[in-house]
Amino acid sequence: MTRSEHETETLIRESLDRLAARAPDGHAVREALARRERRAPVRLALVAAAVVVLVAAVIAGTQAFTTTSDLVPTAGRPVLGFSPGWLPDGFTEQYREGGPGTAPQVRRWFAGPAELTLSAYSTADPEWSRTALRIAALHDQVLVHGRVAMVTGDTGSAAVLTWLADDDHVLTAEVRGVPDARSVAQHVADEVTAEPVGVRGELRFGALPAGLTERSAAVAGTGPNDATTTLTAADLARPSAAAVRATASAGSPGVNGAAPVTVRGGQGFFVAPGQGQDAMVAVRLPSGRWLTVSGARPEAELVAVADGVHLDPSPDYRWLGRAGS
């Protein structure tokens, strides 16, 4: 789908939504029919038929645009629940990551070598469930939104501030490469709001090998032109040993000397595992970008994962490289 087609679809969707919102309420129509059926049966029948046609048109139009074959279901796309209301000058957002369940939510901004990361963790995660006790036991405490928080790793140019945003979320504001990092982290934390943002890259997993579950989706880049989407699936019992990663990027993954293999019905490549490197399959997509799938898995499984990956024709990369929150 081209950008123009996507914009046209959006306009038609909005128009159909407005028509649906203006459609007469069913109860009101029935009451009108009851009051006037003796005086104008033919006219009322036409009104009722018009309502039916309008509602049917709205439904049919909506279905026509939600069942298009090149669209990917939106269910399961990560939503990151927190945003900074303030950032130092010069920082641009270049990374978002999230996932289902208790997966961490991460947003990251850069200004040259300086880095600022806002992360949210679930208190249902055993690793973060006792954060309140850890904060209470630490002497270096501050207040964030009236809640006791702790500062760790304060070196002057780096600091991490940790606090409970609510009963369900632990937040950290980590600042590196910035003078008076502690004060910057405090200012960032004080201005954080529960304003959600999404992570919509250009990939979605299809079928996964038995035992693997999607763990995270990340989008990274300095701007839309060098955007990268990375999906990770893992065995929850052995998350690092059995992980599989699928990545879409503009740059070639390096396939010189790789063995040819059929991937997504076309010419692809298989790179055998090496020392410190997982096996990988790669294929050039119709868009000219590259899809790679890697992991400590057999070649056939990596190819099957690559074959099953869904491509989203309308990823949201607009926020990459933008200043502010």
C-alpha cells in the first residue's frame, strides 16, 4: 500500500466513522415509526430502509478496509504507558521497546554521546516486586510525585532515579553523559505523566516454533530513513538460550559467502552459526529492505519463522529523531 493509498484509506475511515456517529438511534427510529405508521406508512418505510442501508454501508465499508490482505492485525502491538513532560534541550527519541505481560517498557533519547532512558517495569515481575523495600532501605532518598524514590549510580555525569509510579509500575530515569545528572534525572521524573505511546514497527511474528512466545518489539533509529524493527521470541523457561530475533532494516546484514536458501518464495541466504554468533537467514524484501531471522535454532525453523513474518505496510517511524516527549 502506497502512502497516498494509506492516506486515502484513513480519510474514508474517518468519513465512515462520522456517518456512523450521525446514524439515528435504533430506539428513536422505532418510536417514530410507532407514532406515525397510521399517517404515512410508505414514507416511514422509506426512512427505515434508509437507516438500514446507511448502517449496512458503514459496516460494509469498514469491513472492506479492515480485511484488506496487506494489513496486519493491530492486536498485540506494545503500548508504553509513560511519557516525559520535560527533557533537556537537544535530546531526540531514538528507541522504543515493549512487549506483552510483564515485559519492560523502554524509551530512549540521545544528544550526541549523552543518553536518557525512561523505563517502566511491572511489580508483578519478581525482579521488581520488592522495589519498595529496597527504596526504604536506601539512605539516598528523594521524593517523586510525593512518593519516596532512590538515587543510585550517582557519579556526577550519570545517575539512576527509581520510584513507584503506582502500585503496578516501577519507573527508572537513567541519565548518562550529562553534567549534574542527578538533578536532570530528578527533573525528568518529576514531569513524567501516564501518557501512552505505541510501538508500531514493520514486522509481526506469524507462527513460531513450539515453546517460543513473543517477548518484545523494538523500533530504533535516528530518523525514519534508518529505522529498524526488531522482534524477539523466547522460551520463558530459557529466555536467552532459545531466543529468536526477526529484524527489518535498510542495511545489508552481510551475506557474502552465505549458502543460498529459499525464503518467502525467493532467493535468500543462510549463514551458519559461528563462534559467538547465532545462525541466521536473510532475504531482501520487495521494498528493498532486509529481513533477517537469527537464533540458536535449526535452519528449517529460522526459514519457517521468516516465511511466517507479517509485513506492516504502514509502520509508525515518524517519532524517530524528534525532540521532546
